[in-house]
Amino acid sequence: MTVNDSEIRKFAYEYGTPLFVIDKAEAKRRVRKIAEKLPKNAKLCYAIKANAFLTEMLKDEDIMFEVCSPGELSICEKAGLSPEKIVFSGVVKTEEDVKRAYALKVHTITLESKSQLDHLKKAVEAGQAHKQNVILRLSGGNQFGMNESDLCDCLKELKRMDSINIRGIHFFTGTQKKFKTIAEEIPFIEGFCEKVKSNFSLGELEIEYGAGLPYDYFSGKDERENYSAIEEFSALIAESKFKYTIELGRYIAAPLASYVTKIMDAKDSGDGKSRYCLIDGGINHINYFGQMMGMKVPRIDHIRIPSNNKAVKEEVDCTIAGSLCTTADIVVRKLPLESPKIGDLLKFNDIGAYSMTEGIYLFLSHPLPAVISVEDGKAMQLRKNTETFIVNA
């Protein structure tokens, strides 16, 4: 992040801790850089489940937005995002959800099952007629999408619907994928598209692909300028005769925010081996994919409170524990810190994906942390520090 330590101290004082800080300028820059790395036959789509707070910041960028719930659709409406940029996905859609998306004239509706096709038919019958793009999601062996037989049955019916444009095929198998997996999936999905084009006499088909590109949380390096993953992926599809829409969530959002938490207590375990720093956050707010009970160490900055103490500073290995009353609330097991004190701040970097909305926020009725965006040193509050005991009472 481009936000410096003095600004972090200032924002922590103004908004309290724990606190999520999003770098707005960096968000726009990263999206543009990733889009530039894609070949001419591909367009970028942001999966907003990774961090819905970025929706308003990125709404004017030349990208698409994947939306997977009626709540996310409401976020897009509130942000003023054009429906022409929305791909309405989601494994569970009610008839009302599909009718709403159809009435909004979203760019594309994804069909995940035969029942969703039934919902679409009713939406077309009840709504104002217009040409609606549809993509059909092929299952990759998980709960997403349809098997080949069901998908082909849906294609037969869609071909008979004059108001429907069969835009293409949707495919997604997971996040943080190895390139060996991605390199195998590309020819598989292209081969499937060739087959259905031939069997159903279809025109041009586009592939909407959730690439699941890996983001390295634990290298200890600043990954903001490392675009090797998108460059390697782009080389795989650059010569393809298919057009692609590339859905990315974690890969876009991960480096765009930090989590600021305060050391509330510091103590030795008594065994001469362990030093504990207890923070006002915890595992209810911090989520790094693959963290494994705090055994791996993400990039963390120690921001000290100003002090006139001239004592010799000593580096100690600390276990960072959260404020939840459970032994599971271990954030990092071995973090070297220089003379940590109560009141110091820890800034967890690369936390822009998922943590702001995915945490176990209601556990122990701790407050929901505030979220701010920062641009040119100025902050805007996107979410207030919110008490959760009201929900649990």
C-alpha cells in the first residue's frame, strides 16, 4: 500500500482499531495494469465477492463485474454500476432473483442448472422483452454448473427462445490454482466449446473463465508489482480463436488493503520460550488462504507508538493471539518483533481479499471493524465500527 506509517497511526486514532484500510488509487492502478496484461481476445471481470467495497471505486473502469447474490446485486445498484457491466452468477437463484436481473437488463445471466432455466423462461414471459445474454456454466466436478448432459438439454431449449443470445460457456474450479491445472483446463473448455458449437450449429461462443490465479501471501515480498501470474496465463490464451472474459477476485483485491490492529497486552508464558502479544482483532477478521493455524507468516509491519524510551531494543519471537476466548485464535505463531509494547500497531498487508466480509464476525459479539478508503492522504469511511451484540441479543 502507498499509505505510510504516520497516516496509519492517524487513521487508527481517528477511526479506532481494528481497522481495514483500502488504497483507492492502488485499486484503480492494479485493475488497469492487469487489464493491460491480458491479450486482445480477453476482457477482465472482477468477482466482487472478493471485496464488495471495491465496486464503487472500480465502477468506471473498462471491466465487467461478476455478482453472485441478490445482496451483491443491491450493492451494485447502490454504487451506480451500469447493469451493462454485470454478469449475474450464483449457484442458488430464485425465480425472483432471475426476474430482477432480467428486468434490470444485466449484461449476462449465468445458468447453473435446469431449474435456473425454468426461472429464466418465467422471467422472459413476465418481463419486458429484450435480447438477454446467457452463459451456461459447465461443472468442473464441483457444485458449480451443470454436467454435460444437462447443459446440452438447456442449449436445446435456449435455441428456441428468440429473446435469448447464447453468449458462451462459464467454467470455474477454484482459487489459488497451480498453472499445471490451468494449462489443462484451457484446452478442455475450448474443446467442449468446439463440440457444442458443432452439435448445436451455434455462432461465436465466448468463454467466461474463473482462472483462480495464485497470489503469494507468504513469500515475505511485496507482490504488488509481480504480474508474472497474469502474464503466464495470458500467454496460454493469446493465440486462441475464442474470446475470453477472465474472472479474477483474489488476484485483483489481495494487495489493495491492510488490516490495522493494536497490541492490547504483552506477556511471557512463564516457560521461558513463548512471548504473547494480544491484539484487539483476531481470526474473526484475518483470513489468508492457506494460513494453517498461524503457522505461516504473511507480510506484517510493526508500527511503534512514539516513545522517548532510550532502552536497547531487542528482537523477540512473538505469538500473535487475538481477542477471542478460544485457543484457536492464534494469528501468527512466530513473528519477530522489536521490543513490542502495548499500544503499538500491527499492519497486516495483502488482506484486501475476503477478510472484510468473510470473517466469523458475530463470534463473541465483538464489534465489526470499520472500513475506510484512502486516496491522496484523505480517508472516506465506507463502513462504521458496528456493534454485533445487537444481532446476538
